[in-house]
Amino acid sequence: MKNEEVIEKAMSILSKYSLCDSCLGRQFALLGSGLSNRERGKAIKIVIFMKSFSVTGTIDSETLRYLCESGFKPAITIIESRRLFECKAKSCYICGNILSEKSILEIVEKIEKKLEGLDFESFKVGCRVNPDVLEREENIRSYFKLEYGESIKSDINREIGKKLQKRLGKTYLLENPDVTIIVDFIKDIIELEIRPLCVYGRYRKLTRGIPQNVWYCPVCRGRGCDKCNNTGRLYQESIEEYIALPILSAANGSDYKFHGAGREDIDVLTLGNGRPFVVEIKNPRVRKINLEKIVNEINEKASGKVEVLFLKYTDRKTIRRIKRLAEISAKTYRAVVTFEDKICTEKLKELEEFFKNRVVNQRTPKRVLHRRSDKLRKKTVFEVGAKKLNDNKVEFTIKCQGGLYVKELITGDEGRTNPSFYDFLKVKVRSIVLDVINIEDVTDLSFIKSNVA
């Protein structure tokens, strides 16, 4: 579009609608760069203003009038100083003056107040505007066949963002900022969407009888009843609380979610290199926390029941990664199994050989059918080592794919797991003492390529 065409279009628009500098300039936003829409709109009005004066000294009063009504100060000054006619600036037809410098500054000051006490380094701005505003702009573009404009939302976000960046000294970041500021012009409120703080680590569970997650009473569902002694819980402690609560307190968040890479049964220990986890803190007011100090605090409060090996910052991608890889990455278990009868040493050697890289078909165990869907899983047992402790007691070391129910691999679960140790030995199991002794690193992406077809 040629410059003359831009001016002619702008004059046609202003003769029908009063637009502020920003809303006028935005209609031609894609023509050139390096100018804000406000600067572009003002420049267009200056050219129109100059065109309203002829070489003979006459003035185009009609042009001055619509420039005045659009809030163009030089036109207002000329009209008032020469007492040409009565004229007052009108509100912008599209935005209602929400894009005026005064309005933007007021919004920025409200945002600054809202951000007080919040620890962040990066931000971005979003907004919600009345649908009528969008409709009015669309009607103008359709009527005047304008093809080079941009969204009023982009204009608002950019103008507020530029001022905030300058005043706060923070980084404007489109992808994953620490905080997203939503200016809601419909409800006349400002909302903050604070990016969760994610902390990755590994824990060892050193005492049996502690669940990974809070177990609420199934009778009262947490309200408190006779069955749970009015506590609302089946167990008064959990791994997630030992780990997550100190992090939540340090980050001054509103809530947390604990994401484990799988979970052990309540009667199973997790030893060795520990189980990976991510603690996700909702709405953290503090992002820079002393992770080493928190590790010490967790381990001290857990009193030897739970031990965190380390903590480090991560992001939500790690949550998805550990959840996905927990189902396929290798885990190693130690199972001390007491049988109802004597076990033949030769049979154990045969079992070790049989279960090398053996695919196991496993239906959901009967003991968890009340809370999990009944489906068939195919999991691989990579290797089994068997050490006879006495006539009817054997220590097994089992390396297998994540997601395999190891107790049922041993017992057979009345035929729901096949093949099983019971199928092979033909001796019933009296008891199993199970420990997790190694969990493959589920944050290593190369594992996906090497183990997933």
C-alpha cells in the first residue's frame, strides 16, 4: 500500500469514527516496523493535519474537526486559539481510551502493586477485552477493507509489557515465564498465573508401613470418623508430606503435587539409588530456595524413615518424563520369600535360566482390582538371581521392567500372572519381604531411544 493510500484510508476512517492514535496506527501495523502503533497513528494524523492547510492559508475545517474529535492535540489547539468552532475530543470508538498513555500507566501501577512480594525473573502479559471491542474493530476493517492490522490484544499486551519491563527490570518471556499477568478489562481485575516451581530428587524409604501418598479414610473420605479415630486418614504419615511440605513452606506456595516415578507398596522399602520424584509447588511466592538446607530439614524431620538424596530445580517436562519412563525403565528388587515347603536348589538354577529376558503376561492383581481397571500387561523380566537361605527360604534378586507387579510374579496370583515363580516351582508362598534396590535413571532421554521401539 502506497503512503497516499494509507493517508486516504485513514482520512476516510476518521471522518466516520473517532480513533485514538493507537487504534488508528494499529490498522496499518504491518506496514513498516520500528514504530509503536501509537507513534504510527500519531504520524498519520500529523500528515492529515498538514494536508488540512492550503498554500493560500485556508483551513479544511471538517478535517480539523475529526482530528479534534480523535484527540489530536495540535488540531484542538488551532481550533481553540483561533476560536474556529466548538469541538471536544471523544472517546476512542474502538477501545474507549483503554490504550491511552494515562490508562496504560494506571494499569501498570496496579500490576506493580499486585506483584509486590512475588519472587520472579520473567513475565508476559495477556488480556481479556470485551467482545464488543473486537467486534467494533472487525467492523471497521471489513467496511474499509483494511488488511494490514493486528489484534488489539497484541497491542495492549505489548504496551503494558514494555512499560513493565522498563520499570521492573525483569525479562519479557513468551515461553514459560515465571508469571503471566492477565489484565481482564471485562471484570476490571488483574490476575496472576504463577508458573509452578518444580523440584526433582530421589528418595529412599527406610521403614515399612508408610505410604507414598496420603491415604484418606475410605469410610469418611477425610472428614473423620470412628474407623480412623477422627483423623480422616488410614495412616498418619506419608512420604509425600515428609518431602513436599518443607518445600511448600520455603516457596510460600498455595499447594503442592507429588509426582513419583512409580510407587512401592506400603510394606516395601526403597533402597539403593532411591526413587525419582518431582514436587510441583503451586503459586510459589518465592522461587529461589535453599535446596541443600531443605534436604537436611527433610531428613531430620523424617528421623530415618525417609531419606532424600538430593534436590534440584527442574520443569514440568520432567514430570511427564518420569511418569512415562517409570513404566518401562528397569527396576531391581530383592525379595526374601518363605515357601510352604522345601525348595530344590536345581529348580532355582533352572528358574534363573528360564526367566532371562522372559516376557510375562500379567492381569491387574486381585489385590488392587478395587482401584485399578482390569487389563493385561506385558512386561519383561530381564534376569533373576536366587540365593537359598534355608530349606524353604530364598532370596531373589529380580531385574525387570517398570510396572511389573513383583509379588504376583512370585505367587502367580491364581493364574493371573503367567509365567510365574509358582508355576515353575509348584510350591505355595507363605510370605514375601520385598525391597526395591535400584531404579534406572528415568530422566535420561537416551533411554527412550534404546528401549522403546
